[in-house]
Amino acid sequence: MGQSKHLGRVAVVGLGVTGRAVADYLETQKDRVDELVLLEGDDKVDGPFDLIIISPGIAPHTALFKSARNATDDLISEIEFAYRESSNRWVAITGTNGKTTTTALTTHLLNEGGQEAYAVGNIGTTAISQIGGVGPDAILVVEVSSFQLETCRNFSPSVAAILNLTPDHLNWHDTLDEYIDAKCNVLRNLDPGSLVLVDAQNEYFSRIYEQAMLSGALVRAIDVARLDDDPLPPLQIKGVHNIENALFAREIARWFEVDEDAIDAALSSFKPVRHRLQFAGSVKGAHWYNDSKATNPEATLKALRSFEGEDLVLLLGGRNKGNDMHPLATAASQVAHQVVVFGQDQEEIAEAFDDTYRDRVHRTATMRDALLWVYENGEDASIVLLSPACTSFDEFDNFEQRGEVFCAFAAEHLDAE
């Protein structure tokens, strides 16, 4: 690792946030680059190249990805490139749900415990933008997706945490097995001095655990069922899933020898991250919560379990990712009293809910229409929860924008104190 190897002819494929950050970094490394080619999403890669860094938004089954793979022997993600360029210790946090909260919480625990730590990756700050700007002893805590892991080749973090796995992104990965294999790429290059944390309650635990053991690293199972043996301090983040996230973060902090009192204090002081069960205010007596980052059914189900016993109105919809919504509909019927479905795939989703909800499913064209419906018709609700179970790309630029619109609407209609 480290900034020394000559890079040769380099292409950056995909010029979104990640691609631009990589290009900006490479501009500072001109003495190591013979030629830098920047390619937009609709271009074809015409090699050969010594190195290609590809955007995580470009799926392996696309013609662009295939042309990139044929144009080089070294096709990698931005995470892989940042790892190669750094000399820091890395913590990799992946899984289907809980990555952002666990990444933020782990970074908080490490910093509060006297370590220099930075949250990077899907949490919002590209890893490559931090390289060169952090101290040599800094720890980079990366939220890493299956898309990024798909094209990791040498990535070897000090700690690899696989929080959970449920079907997701099946419009990007061809099969569930391919999705799980991509997640398990985080285990590929671990050494005996590394730590692997695995969710003991996950249905794919045995498969992940076996692969983790093959790495030679120390493997530990995180089991919320054993919480009584090692209790957590009071948390400000809601839900059983956040207890699991806290257990992962605590174990990572312990690995880096953070003092137990500092860990407990930091766990208690941590506040929910934006767009993850974020309290947006009280409107007509109901508490409104923004869980816009819930882009799959399992994430929405976890959010619902945080509000059992409440009179809850659930807002969901957008663009589905190939997920079956029927299991969510069955489970949600035990918690949510009314469902408002919006967006591009509203009919598909509403049909899944009709069997259990019947006249309690309400369709609106957009999320903004859904908010107005709840404001005008949700007088009996104690909780209004935006937890869409879908991506935002039909109506919004990203899940953050979707969440901000929800919070702005709540802010405009807050109850007088």
C-alpha cells in the first residue's frame, strides 16, 4: 500500500461523485500517470489500459462494464484504489442494512476513545478524497457496498464486519448467490491479524462463517440473544436492529483497545444519523420519522419493529429493485394500520399489500402527494413513518433528497409548542 507505484494509462469510468473524486485525486498524481481518460456512462471503453477505476453504479451485466473488463487486466473500484494508495488501517462495514449507522457509530466510538478515525465510503465521503489528508495512524471506517466489493482485488481491512444479508439489489446482481459472493469479497484477502464480525442471527450465517474461517482471521459472531451476558448502556437510537449495530461497533472499538468507560459514554451520546429513523417533529399530534435510507423491504421491516403497539401510518414506494414485497406486506400488517404507496412502482407494491390491507392501502402519484394525504387524513396516527423499501430515483436524485423533502414538509406543519 502507499503512493509509489507507476500507474501507466488510466481510465475512470463513470463520472458521478465517486468518479469525479478519483479524477481529482489522479490530477495530483500526474508524475505517476502516462494518460488519464475520463469516460461518461454512455461511452464504450476502448483500451488497452493499465488500470480502470469503475463507478459502483455500473452493473457487471452492462455493455459498458463488459467493455471495461475487456480493456484491462486491472478493473477495480474506488475503494480498492484508495486502499492501494493509503498506508492506513481500514475497517470495512458491509451487509444489507445498518451499514451507515454502524459506520457512523464505530467512527464516533473510536474518536471518543482517543483514536483518529474517519467515516468514508457510501456514508457520503469518498475514501480517495481522504487519502493524503489524514495522519498515518488514522483508521478509515468504510461503508462498503456489494457494488464496490464486486471489483475489489487486494482490499484487506484490519476489521471486516458483515452485519446481515437479505435479498437486495437483484436488479444489479443477477442472482442472490452473486450478491452474497460480492459481499463475501471483503473476506478474500484477510490475514491472520485481522478480525471478522458476523451476525449470528442471519440465515446465511453458516455460509459466511465458513468463508471467514478460511481467511485465517479471528472470527467472532455477534449475537443479540446473548445481550444479557454483556449489556449495552442506554442508547438514543431506536430498535432491535440498532442494538445489533451497537454490538458490532462496540466490538470494533474493543479491537482497537478503546477503554470500556469511553465506549459506554460514546454509545449513550450517539444520536441517530440523518435519514435513519430520524425524528422530524410532531404534526397534528403524530411523531413523524424519516427513514428514507430504507431502500429494501428488510430495512423497512426493521424500522416497523421499532414502533410496535403504535397507530402507525407507513409511507413507502418509489422504484423497486426486483424485491418481492409480499413478505413485507404480511409482516407490516401487524404494525402499520394504514399504508400510503407512491411512485413509479406503486401498483406493483400496492397489489402486494392489498391481500392483507384491502381498503387500508392508499395510492398517490408522488411522495409529496402522499405527505398531503397523511396530513389531511391521518388524524388518528401516533406515528408517521417514511420507510420506502425502494430507491428514490423515480422522483428524487437520491434518498437524501427524498428525506429532506419529508423533513421540510414536517417542519412546515409542526405543532405549536
